[in-house]
Amino acid sequence: MKTETNVIKTKLGLLRLAEQLGNVSEACKIFGYSRDSFYRYKALYDQGGAEFGIGRPSCYSTP
């Protein structure tokens, strides 16, 4: 559970930094994420709030 919490905090930090800077590319460079990842996280956040991406099946998961 602690690992999931850290992942959520990191993703939220990325989203918040991009908002503060007004620059997605710069925030991604600082956090070491691609812009594609940023927009995936943002879409998940917009759909599900702060618990985004945790406990949901991945498109890469096997049945």
C-alpha cells in the first residue's frame, strides 16, 4: 500500500508542477517522465480523481 501511495504522490506532483509552471514539457523533464505519460496520467486523473491508475486493469495485463 505504501508503494501505491508513493506512486500516486509522484503522479500528482507531476500534474501540479505542470500546472504551476504552465509548461508540461518542463515538468516532465524535472520528473523524468515523457509527455505521453503525463497526458495518460492527466486523463486518468480527470476520470477518477486522486486514486487514478491504481487498482484498475492495465491495457497490458493478461487475462
